[in-house]
Amino acid sequence: MQFGFSTNAFREYQLEDAIEAIADAGYDGGEILLDEPHLYPPDCTEEEIKRVADVLQRHDIAVSNGNAFMLTAIEDFHHPSYIEPDEAYRQKRIDYTLAALETAADLELPYISIEPGGPIPDGKSREWATDTFVDSLEQVVPRAEELEVDLLVEPEPDLLIETGGEFLTLLDRVGSERVRCNFDAGHFYCVGEDPADLVEPLWEHTSHYHLEDIPADRSHEHTQLGDGAMDIDAFLGELENRGYDGFVTVELYPYEETPIETARAAMDYLEERGWA
């Protein structure tokens, strides 16, 4: 398998500098944050796309994933979501995703990761939220199919889709093979699931994996590899046993004050355990 590191830990850095640091740390790929301050699709130009492509080529590093989940350019990580009660506000997330698909296609990326609906609004039912999420997806799926870029729904604690089972239920409602899973091992661990056990039931639907450690109390805190309680070896072992040769991206965005040291320490952990 190949390992990437997400540039969302490098929000105090220019994207080009983040890519260089990730390559220097020994990663095969870098996950590009499709948000400010890196590459914000609604505003990015052909010149910016070319500059990113050039720096990737210069440092001989691939893009492990296009992160179209975070959206601080408008409000915060989770808002606007695909399930906002205000239709105009919800449309901002939909329009952003359409732009992210175009940017991904320009960079020849096979997929982008997206949020799993969003936080269920106060006073709204899960049924309403699910129906609204499906309606939102139906507005972006046709363009994803045209561009041949997958939409990887990333289950997350406290959002509409949290568990593997909820993701599979969503797939039953969506009639497109372009909707797949961004399997975040730490997120599943937070909601009481065993990431290693979940690899098999989600295998045929998963294109990319996120990895971070999580504290023993399963709080949603992205923690340096080896500093939490997850059985990382068991999870990566499941992928290895299945011959997975795609990307596992380390996502440690809380470490933005020390991203270079954090990226290197995570790679040291993977190398010491024999994974990289």
C-alpha cells in the first residue's frame, strides 16, 4: 500500500511548501485540501492548477485524495452542509462540490472525499436529513459521472452518517457507482466499531483510507500514530492481506503548529512498524 499525508495539517503554509515537506518526509502522496488557504475550487485558476501539477511532478509525489470535506472558506468544517434547512445555504455546499469535481478532473484525480450529510439540524428528523442528503447528492452525481470522478462519503462521529451500516444503507438509496466510501479508521473507532473488522464489509465500496490514532476514551481527537489506543497494526494488516495497493492518508489536522515534525513522526512510526 501507499501512504499519504494530508495538507490540512499545513494550513499555516502555502500548498506548494506543504507538498514539498510531505515529499521530504518520505510519503508517496499528499492529500490536497480543496479549501482555503490551499486550493479552493470556486476561485482556483488554470495557473494555480498548473503550479500545483508542476510542484507534484518536481517532487515526484502523487495526490492521495482531494479533500472536499472541510469548507472553512464559507463558514467552518461542517457548514454549510448538504442538509441545511435553508435551501439557499445548502446550495452553497452543492455548488462547492460541483466546483471541486471540476478541480479534481483538472488534476486528473479519481475521487474527492465529501462530508456525510452534515450535523442533523435541530428540530429535523433523521428521515428528513437522509432524504435531503440523497436529494443533494442527486444534484452532483450526474457531473461526477460525466467527469469520472468518484464522490467518497466519509462517515464521521456526530454527523448524519457515522457507522459502516449507515453508509451501506445510504448506498441503497443512491443509484450511482460514483458514490463510494472514504474509510476513516479513527472515525469508525470513535463510534465503537473495529476498523479492522469493518474493512471486509466495506471493501468493495472503498477507494481511499484515512488514518490517525484515537484516545482510549474514543473521543474524536485526531492523535499522532502510536499515541492513542487504536490497533493500527490490525487495521493495516487487513489491508495488506487483501493486497491493497492504494493510498492510506494520515490525517492529523490538529497539529497545524508542528506539521512538518508531525508528518515525519508519523512516517517514523510507519517505518518502525514495517508498514512503509
